[in-house]
Amino acid sequence: MISMPDTSHDNQLVICMTTTSSLADAQSIAKTLLDLSLAACIQIDGPIQSHYRWDGATHCDDEYRLMIKTVAVSWLRLKECIQKIYPYEEPEIILVPVRDSTSGYRDWVISQTNDGT
């Protein structure tokens, strides 16, 4: 069983992934998260093709994927923020714990998120 990071006080690095339908929406989400110090770095990939079922139908849409680098302690605030500003009815918001990184990168992410606390 994989244990989730303790998001109450942990500076463990995590990656949050989400998608949106337009580059403009992806850029707006990235700017908001950076402005609020909820992320240290956000990469936007796309367009990518997403194949999925929704409301009983199969869909294929172009989307833009955001790879959001942050710390576990910021996870709940980051998730709530994305849910508030997200343009979709049901946002994809996935947390992936980072098992290892260079100490310099880890320290930089911590210093850029949650005011370094």
C-alpha cells in the first residue's frame, strides 16, 4: 500500500496534475497558483488528446496538461484553489508524491511555496 504524504505539515515534494481545454485557461491557472505561492513551477504540455467517458458518451478532446510542482503542506489549499477557478464541471486534480529529488531542487520548491514554511 502506498502511503499518502502528511499534508498537514510536510515539506515532501509532490506533483499535482490537472488538464484544461485551452492554453489561456492553463496559463491563467498557472499564474494564479504562482501568485498565491501554492506552486514553485508549473509546466504546461499540449495540446494532448484525452479520451474518456462522460455522461454515458465516449469523448476525445484536445487539452492542456499542467504539471504543478509544490510541497505536500500546500496540497489542500492548492486543490481548493484549482476547484474554485477551474472551467470544467468536474476537474481532474491528481496528487503524485515525489519519492526523491536533488536537495537543491527540493529546497528551492520549499522556498517558493507556502512562504517557505
